[in-house]
Amino acid sequence: MIAENIENIKQNIIEILEKQNRSWNDITLLAVTKTHPEKKIEEALLNGIECIGENKVQEAERKIPNLSVPYREFHFIGHLQSNKINKLMPLRPTLIHTIDKLSTATKLNRYCEKHGRKQAILIQVNTSEESSKSGIKPEETETLIEKIRVLPHIQIKGLMTIGKLTTDKEEIRACFRLLKKLFDQIQRKNLSQVQMQYLSMGMTSDYQIALEEGSNLIRIGSAIFGSRTYH
Ligand SMILES: *Cc1c(COP(=O)(O)O)cnc(C)c1O
């Protein structure tokens, strides 16, 4: 069933991209593996998935090193508490999607300095004005980027958002449109140490809208693995 889900979603993505003269190779499909056991993750990796994402450090620590099928990239997509940096970093995340504070970036930079590493990150923006969501306010994003970009071991590679939790598609679209606008604005400034390469937006319920609005990194869980049960 996972193989079939992946094939269906891939076809769906390709159809959307064709309308914009983009192709499969222009985007990254991140399979969000949270709550799912290693067996299911391995099945996805055997059926075309190359990049996997987790949102809790403890769960990632338990599962990611145990996988018996190789993956190309592991991304961290959950809220990162600075006291978990030491636990997350040995898992070698290719990208951390969720930096929204200078203090976390500073601690991450310190870890990287100590271990002779660099870390690619995205800035998480709260585009929906929902107080429950993490993310920097859109109007404060550039200022935060100006502060983080001077940290020598941190590489800013783009922006991430979670669309508004609503059934109103136009409200969701407005979130994605806002992030794309910020992305383009920042890209035009050509700031040193800042690459606007990834625009991470879109999940199972709204990836179609996100792709239409220019997303190039979609984070898909349920459409690949089925619904999640939390214990
Ligand atoms: C869980 C999660 C997803 C995937 O959600 P689905 O609706 O299952 O596709 C994407 N992004 C983040 C940040 C998540 O926590």
C-alpha cells in the first residue's frame, strides 16, 4: 500500500508541476515518518522515497539509526528546544526546517563550531497568525535572518511555513503566497551567507495549493503512510 501511495502522490505532483513548466526534479518530496515504525519507513525507502523527516528528537534518535535501508537525507521538522541540540546533531540532519529564534541558532552554531561542522537550516515563519504555531512573524523575518547569517557555522537555505489549519483554501493559499513573497524579497537582496534555495511548504491536505504557489519542498506524511495513531 505504501508503494502505491507513493506512486499516486508522485503522479499527482507531476501533473501539478507540468502546468507550471516545472518537473519532478525541481522539487524535494520529504516523507514525514513521525509515529510510524521502522518497517514502514524502510518500505517507503525501498519504493522511491529518499528523504525522510521527523519532528521529535527522542523519536528520531530511537528510529533513524536503526533503519536497515539507506536514505539520502534526514530532515528535522519539529520545534527544536535548544537543550535537544546535542541529541539531534549526531543524527546528521541535512536540513533543520524550524529555526525561529536567534538563541537557538546561536546554540546550534556553538555546537557546530565545537564539532567542526556546518548546519543548513530554514527559517520557520508563522504565516497564519495562529498563536499556537511556532515561527517568526513575517515582518520580523528579515531582521532575524540578518542576525543569524553572521553565525559562521549556520547556513540559511530558505524558508518554511505550516499553512493555516482551516478548510478555507483561499486562507491557506494566502499563507503560502505570503511566504513566497518573502522568499523572493530576500532572494533579491543577495545577502551574503544566505541562499534562498528551499521553500518548504505543503503537507498532505494542502500540498497542491503549496506547489501552485511555488513550493519546492513538500512534507508529506499521511498520504504516504496512512493516518497516524498517537499512543
Ligand atoms: C506531521 C507534519 C507534516 C506532515 O503532515 P501530513 O498531514 O501527515 O502530511 C508536515 N510538516 C510538519 C511540520 C509536520 O509536523
